[in-house]
Amino acid sequence: MSVVFWLLTCLLLLLAICWLWTLRLAAGAENTVPPAGQILPVSGGAIHYTDEGPRDGQTLVLIHGLAGTMHNLTYALAGQLSSDFRVITIDRPGSGYSTRIRDDLAQLPAQARMVCEFLDKLGVQNPVLVGHSLGGALALAMVMECKRPIGALALLAPLAAVIPEPPAVFRSLVVVSAFLRRLIGHTVAAPIAKLTSEKVLAQVFAPEKAPGDFKVRGGGILGLRPASFISASADLLGATASMSDQVARYAAELDVPGGILFGTDDRLLSPDVHGRAMQAYGLHCETLPGRGHMIPVTAPEACADFIRRMAAMAG
């Protein structure tokens, strides 16, 4: 038999082993971190969310970033706010236990319309959008896509501008082919994530340290599900495709009060490019000395104080 045949056989065997390993990792992740809230169907999918705090209070909508889940924001931040605000924390469409039926719905305007429909179904009016990282880009998109008014923005280390290339820690997500994205997601992505998780978390949290319980309490272990890689890859490509048009709309359509909070030592997104530059559109910028990208986890008290001040600006 030819060398090609044996190489192909070995490759298929390796993929089969990785597929079985992935099934086991995904089942373990879902058992460890099951759905935390309710699921509401919307056009193109469904939104998994928690809804805490007084129903007659001002509403905050917490939106997580790339390759994350709602647990990134319930880890320490949501509890700082739920005594005074109605706090709705979501898994972005396609992330965590939220779903979307097509990859093209990963583009920011499409995600924005799904979340806006979700808020309409809950009867939420004039929400304050709290977006972290890619969730910040989504919050900005919602200002321009929602038919109902947005009260204010409180953006934490947001993606707000076009970037020439993704941060190094996310470059493995750049998979253009939908078929290849799913093949990788159902075979090698989870085993690789399992083996490299400590290094990845160190890069995402740098220069600060990731909490020891972040994989469970912060939902990090859900990254071992095939859907997590598939969704994150589509999210990255969707954001890349969307940001130029979104930025071009800021001057005419970004008319909501609020601001941006960054860690001065953020290793993933530039406080100057994605923070201070947005002052041209009416969003003021503040910084936390020595902090990195994951400030909702590492500096929840400072983030909560910032959010309260931004919420006070809501019309």
C-alpha cells in the first residue's frame, strides 16, 4: 500500500480520536457549567440570559467579548450592580448557550438586531449597555440598529475601531471556510484548548493574573465545546467584516451619552485607538493604571463605579 494511503489512514484515526476526546470534553464542560438562566427565541436563534435586581430599576445589559460567555461578567461585576439596577446579562448570539442559525449572523449589525429584538420582547426601555471587548463593538452597533432608544453606554475595554489584524492570542480563530471551521471545532480545537488553556488565559489577562477559579466560575471551561470555537471564529471574521462600515457611521449616528474605561496596560486593545479616539464622538475615556484587558474580572469595583456614573447620564 502507498505511503499516501497510510498517511491518510493515520490522519483519519487521529481525527477520530480527537472527535471522541472533544465529545468527552464538551460533555464535562456542560456538566460543570450548565445553563445559568432562561432562553428566549429571537429571529435567527435564541438568547440565553439572566435577569436580576429590581424590575422597576434602571436596566443594565451586560455583553461579553470574543470567545467568552456571560460568566465573564457574572464572575464579579453583575453582583456589584444588582442591588440597585435591573441587570440583564446575556450570552451573545452564538456564544455560551445562546444560538444562531447561520454564520453570517455573526456580523455586528445582525447580532445587534438579534439582541435588540430580545430586549423588545422583554419590554426593556432606554437600557444602559455595558459591553466588554467585542461586546463593546456590539453595544455600539446596537445604538445604530435598535429601533428603540438606548439610554447610555458604559464600555469596558471595547473594540471600537478597525484593527489591522487580530491580537496574537486569537489568530488561530481566523478560519475562512465554514466547513473547515466546523471540522476543526469538532476535532482538534477542544483538545488544543485543553492543553493550552493556562497560556491563553495568561495572555488574555496580562499583565494581571487570571483567577484560579476562572475556568469554572468565569465560564472558561465552556470554551471546550465545539460550538465555542465555531462561534468565536465566525465572530472574529464577522467583526472584521463589519467594523469599517460601523466606524463610518459613528459621526452621524452615535448620539448616546456615556464613556469608555480601559486598563492602561491592556495587551489586546489599545486604550488610545479604542478609547481616547472615541472622545471625538462624545464618549469620554477613563483609564485604570496597571490594569489589563479583563477589568470586569480583575477590577469589578472600579468598573461598577464607572457604570453607575455612566448610567446617571441616561436620558
